[in-house]
Amino acid sequence: MTDNPLLPLTFIAGPAILMNACSVMQNGTNLRYNLAVTQLREFRTLLATGGKGLSDLYIDPVAALKTATKRIKLLLLGMNLLYAAVGMFGITAFIGLSGAFLAVYAGPAIRNLTTAMVITALLGMLFLLSAVVTFIAESACARAMLRLRIEPVLLNIQET
């Protein structure tokens, strides 16, 4: 690492950029989570009041409620995976920064830090990819809820 001064920067900047990307994804996920929770609360309120408002909105209200619940669980799982990814990329960047300073004093012992960096970076990527797969499943739930929704245009056509 001491031969090329840009090499430690690469080991630090790469995980830092990935950590920032995960943080941006967390912001979007938090917004989607808040909207999904609000929607579920509205569903439960409609069911508790005994009104048929939910059946006016969805072809199968029970399926819509189950899908909304599943969607929230997937969003929570995705957020937790992103938190783990941010942690792993943060640890990787810290190890890289520490290794850059210790390379002058530790010499060959720096290989252990490099191995630790590779492991934590791979774990971070695993968590990030798992979060992406989770968000794809959550998006499928959102599409399923849209398919269950009764369109107002269809209601107008049936009334005439």
C-alpha cells in the first residue's frame, strides 16, 4: 500500500461511496414505510368502523390488508439490511483508513487488515444486494395492491 498513495484512498472512498448510496436508499425507504403505515392505519380504521369503504376501494379487501401488512414487513426488513450494509461499509472505510496509517509501522502485518476489509466489504455488498431483492419484493406487493384497487373510471362505466 505504501508504494501507491492512491491505493489507500480507493479502499476508503469505495466503501464511503457505497455507504452514502445506502443512506440515500434509507431515506427513500423511510418515506415509503411512512406511507405504507398510513395506508395500513386507514385500512384498519375502515375495518373497525364497519363501513364498507375498504370494499369500495378494493376488489378483495382482505387480500389488500394482507398485502399491505406484508409490504410493511418487507420495508422493515429492507431498512434493517440497509442499516447493516451502512455499518459494514463504515467499518470497511475505517479499517482502510487505519490501515493506511498503520502500513508505515506494521509492514507485512497489514495483510490481516486487508483481509478484514475484504470480508466486511463483501458482507456490506451482501446486505445491500439482499436489501435490493427485498425492495423488489415490496414493489411487487405495491403492484399487487394496485391490481386489487377498483378504478373509479370502471365504477362510472358500470353505473351508466
